[in-house]
Amino acid sequence: MPLIYNQVVYDDCQLAVWEITESFEDMYSKIHFFDGEIENLKNYKSTVRQLEWLSVRRLLREVRGVPTQIVYNESRKPFLFNSDQHISISHSRNLTAVLLSSTKKVGLDLEYMAQNVEKVAHKFLNPDEYIVENQNKRNFHMYIHWCAKEALYKLCDKQDINFRKNLTIEPFEPDDCGEIMGWVDNKFWHDKFLLRYFTIKGYIVVYCCK
């Protein structure tokens, strides 16, 4: 069963992770397509991107029990058609994840920890943020920061947010799982958020609800 994680992580937030092990044909055969969706799928030229698209719908069917249509606003923020549930979606390599809630705004990010993220850290870290000196932990610590900011960005509707200027993660020591605090400070938000993170099969998952 490719559903490798399915938990209620807050009072009304469900987090589920799907491992893509199926072929394109097998995944395609299990999807209920709404009007226009086959054309949308064909817009992705890469089979990898098509599998990601299919896996999100397959995962939602598994979690919600019914075929689910996803629509997007002008900022590419996803919504469930004819549903009050909030959703956040993330995928990286062979894993796809969704976070759902009927009462809270949600943000989720999932990344495979392969590259040396320190090379691009200047794009998302600010001088107020703490990274450990231990070389064995630095890359992991930076990945948590990166994913946490992606999760906050999604929760806050992707509006007027610069990762270095508007998002700050309070100092913490990295572990296999834990809780961290993050700030969003822009013209729409000045608020503090609790985020949680964990590792699974070489990936880091960070999520938050508000």
C-alpha cells in the first residue's frame, strides 16, 4: 500500500503521505477525471510531473473516500471544489503529501534531502536565524528552515512574502522530529506560528495550521 503515513496531527488536521510505486498506466487507471482534467494532465510534458499530478488525486481519494476535484486561484493556491476543507499539497521525488482541515488554514512542505542546500541558503535564511556549526547537521538544519518557510508561505496564501525578509524561524536544535516557531511579518500578517517536522525515508516534512 503506497499510503505510508496517515495521521490526525492537530485537532482537525489530517496529514497523509503517498509513496509513488505505481506505473503511469496503473495510476491513471485508478483516477476519476473531472471535466477538463485530462487536458490539464496532458499539459505536463514530463511523465514524472504527470505521475505527481495523478498521485495527489489518488491520495485524496484514499483519504477522503471520494473522487476530489482540485482548483487553483491566481496564485496557484489549491482548493477543494465544493468543499469547505482547506488543503496544502507537496511532492518531492517519489513522495506526495496532503494536509487537510475543515477549520484551520494549513501549510505543508516535503523535500528529499539530497543536495547541499547550503549553496542556496542565502536565498531563504536571514541573519537572525541560527544554524548549527556541526557539519553533519548543518544541511539537515537548513532543510528544516527551508521547508518551514515553504509551509508558512503556503498557509499565508503566497501573498507578498520574501523568504529572507518576511519569514523568520526562531533558534532551535535539529532532531529527527520536533516543534519550532516561525514568524510571518508583512503587510498582511504579523503573527507567530507553531510548526512541526519529522523525517521519513530520507525526506523532511514540515507542517503548520492556524
